[in-house]
Amino acid sequence: MQVTEVNVFPVNEEKLKAYVTITFDNCFVVRDLKIINGKDGLFIAMPSKKRKDGTFKDTAHPLNNETRDMIESAVLAAYEAAMDNQE
């Protein structure tokens, strides 16, 4: 499985830096990933839904660290490229 497309939608907020849509193998799309500026730098938050008890549950997420790292690398590289193009 490969990330074949990443679309970055920058947001001008303190912690939330962008929304992201990714495509896998040109045939499966996941929307509403978030790039968050946390205490240790940027990280990717998976799409989630608020539950009745007020907690959030991921609606899509990788099942292993290898896949998470692959997604995070592709998304952060696309974000950095998008920010470079804005300057």
C-alpha cells in the first residue's frame, strides 16, 4: 500500500495547522486528518468522531507503527512543501 496523493488545507490557528486528505493506491481516500502542533512538534491526528460521553474515537487509523510512520512521513512532507510554496 502506498500513499499516492496528499492534499493539504492549511489553517491559521495556534495548534491546528492543517486538514489533510490522503489517497492510497489511487483508489481509497481518507479525509479530515489533522496536523497538530503539539508540545513535541508537529504530529498527525487521525479522523475522529465525538462520542456521546464527550470522548473522541478514531474513525480510521493504521493498525501498526510501520503504516503510521509511512502516513506521517508523506503527510508532513506534503505539509512542508505546501508551506514553502506559500512563502
